[in-house]
Amino acid sequence: MNVVIFGCGRTGATLALHLAPNHSVTIIEQNPEALRRLGYKHNCRVVLGSGIDEDILERAGIEKADVFFAVTRGDNTNLMSAQVAHLKYKVAKVCIRVADPNRAEAYRGLGYFCITPSSLMAGMMRDWVLEEPFAPIDVYNILPKELEVQ
Amino acid sequence: MYLILIGGGNVGLQLAKRLLAAGNEVLLLEKDPRQAQRLASMLGEEVVYLGDGCEIAVQKSVGFGRADVVVAVTGEDEDNLVVCQMAKLVWNVKRVLARVNDPSHEQIFRQIGIDDTVSATGIIFSLIEQRITPDEMIPVGALAKGNIEVVEALLSHRSPVIDHHVRDLKLPTGTNFVWLLRDDQGLVVTGDTELHEGDTVVALVPRDQASALRTLLLPFKA
């Protein structure tokens, strides 16, 4: 697979290193310092810049990408870049990290696969302490009523 | 009308002032506490709300659901995009308007259904371009998804069409002179119109004919 990852934080770097042995991975990152997380022996391609800009995405090979991950710290940055990848470049699979659970839910309604780390973690911790088996991700995306807004 | 503005920078402030002066109900959202306080001292406490316009809880408490218009004017295109998209998606706001800071982002705004965008950078760029490059045909707008361009051309003394009647020109296929600006007066163009030095011609031209129109109206440039 051709994989493009926007954001080389802990999540992006770990994901890149998971996939790099068997797939062609390109990582987009604004801050050169962050690339240290990949170590010195990785075989990922690196493009410096922002994944909301089309020329950067193109340089990262978005036109031939099979999957795009938007995993920066910025929810809106992730949501915008993923929509560019999906709508303009027709990337078949896009995955978006969205820290705000309500925002994530709104975009799930549009069909995007959004991961909310806090929901996932809280749900897994609950299941761990109750000694329940871990559940599919949709289960973890269900918020306690108190956190729902509408 | 109830208008919600997101982003209390200079653009947001000036816009809020004018909309208030015109008698509208206005709410300005700003996420930086200090800036929100400054804005409140200028516009009044009831006009300014401290919070992140992208959060649904904030959107709920300021009443996105009853807003007639939501206008996103922050300096970050990704924030403007998400606010407008959520206003439509979650709250069914009928009219949303976004400031686009980087003109190359306009396409994605349109693609996700935010049709009303304002690109200050783009406007300033074309104004400057207009001033510094005489003998140029300047695109001022686009119709039919960009297939038809609205262009204007200032005719200098070097233009080959000076003192010609419009009827005698061989216009490219599908091209139409809409309007002519002469001595700050707008004139409707007919076949009888004679073109003068200093006239600005406004034309509709299919995109693929634009260079043919340029060749017709403007002097040859090496």
C-alpha cells in the first residue's frame, strides 16, 4: 500500500514505523525536530510542510495514496487535510484523529473514520478494570450521556 | 438578523462594528481571553463571547441553531472551514460565509459546500496586480464553475483596438463585452461603440478563449 501520514507526533511516528517494513510510507510534518521520533534507520519518505496545502500533499504522493492518516494535534487541521485528500484526490481510505468527541461524531455522520483517543482510552480502561474483553471501536465512541451536547 | 462571527481579530472587530451599527443582533466569538476582554470593552459585554467556535457546547450556548448567518473570519483556514461546515451540518444554518486566507484553499471550501468565501489575499493581489501591470487583462471573477471568466482590460494608447468600432472587431467565439468604464461612467457596449484610450472593457469570455481576447485587445508583448 501507498501510505501518507500527516503528523509525526507519537501517534504518527509509531504508525509509520508499524507500516514501513511492508508498505511505502510517506510522512508529512511541519516541524523538522519531530522527525527524530522516527529514529535514524527508518525507511519512510519525509515531506516538510502542512498537509492542508495541496502542493505539499502532491509532493507526498497523495495522488497515488491508498490511505491517508491525519494525526496532528490540531482537530481542524486534520479534518481539513483529510477532506482535501478524500474529495480532491479521491484517496479511498482516510482516517482522522479528532480529539473533540462531539466534533468527531459530526464528521462520522459524513462517513469519515474518526478516532478520538480519549474516548478509546477511557473505554478500554473501563473494560480492563471490569475484566471485560476489549470491544469494537464503535462501542468506545459512545459517550456517557453527560458528555453529549445536543 | 442574528449574525454570529467567529474570530475577533481586526476583521472580526470591524465587521462586528458595522453590523451592529446597521441594527443587527451580533455575537462575536473569540477564544483568547485577553483579546475577548479588549473586544468586550470596545463592543460591549453582551456582544462578545469567550470560547472556541468549533466546540459544539459553545455553538449551542451562543445559539447557532437560531443564527441567520455564521461568518468565520479567523486567520486560520482550517478553523474557518470546520466552523462553517459544522454550522451547516449540525445546526442547519442557512448562510455561512468564510474568510479564506490562502487563495489556494478556495476549492476545498467550495467542494464541501461553503460557497460564500472571501479571500482578502486574493482581492489585494488582484488590486495590486491591476496597478502595477498596465496592458494586462485581469480576471475579476468566474462563472459556471470557472469555465467563463469575467475579465477587465484597460486600453492604453498601445492597444490595437483604439478608435475601432466594436462591430468591426473579430471577437473570439462566445465572448461578450458587457460593459465599458469611461471617465468613471459605465456604458453599455453596442456594435456602435467606439473604443477610446483609457476605456476599461469588462467582458465575459470562455476560459479557453481568454488568450485570444488578450491578443485582440492588448498590444503584443515580447
